[in-house]
Amino acid sequence: MTRSIFKTENVHSNILNEMGGKPDHRDTVDAVIAAVATHPVVIVGMRQNPEVKKARKLFDQQGTEYHYLEYGSYLSEWRRRLAIKMWVGWPTYPMVFVHGTFVGGQSDLARLKNSGELDSLLKP
């Protein structure tokens, strides 16, 4: 599946400024890509989100190390979070990656844990 993304060069310069001047936030997406390539488990989240806290707690309780990337809160850095959402194609946070594979959010992670599949995914 390929998602279409509107080309920046087709955005009028006045509107581009309204979009923050950098609508793709490529630096943010590149930071997530680098983390996913470097760390066995990556959680991408935001402050104040209870689902992010639950995902982190799940890994903490089982003693699994993870790399956490946090992008703002409900009122800040929403453009960066939107860029990540567009890149992954997932609408909510957290976003959990295990050995480079996107496994979903908190409820998906809990299902994997409950089924026992998470343990096999975590094996190197």
C-alpha cells in the first residue's frame, strides 16, 4: 500500500508559512526512523497521554528496555506528531515498534502481551 502525500512545492508560500514553514517535519520523521533502526523497542509518545504511560508501564513491568521519544503534549508539537502519523499511517499515540516492525498502539501491545506473541517478537 502506498499513501499519497501532497507535494510541498504545490503549496502557496503564504500557506506554507501558516503550516509552520516545514510541513513535512522531515527531521522529526528521520529521528524516529533512526531510533527504530537502532533500538530493539521504540515507543513514540506524548506527555499527558494515559495510553502512552500504559505502554511504557507494560515494558517496565516485564523489565524490557525501550527507547522513548516524546513529542509535546496535547497543546504543543502537534505538527511534529502529525508528521509521524502521516509517515506511519497510524492515527493515535503511542506508536510501538519492535525490532523495526510497527506493532500498533497500547491496546494492540496489550493484545500481543496477553496472547504471548509479544515475548516471541522481543526475541533477537
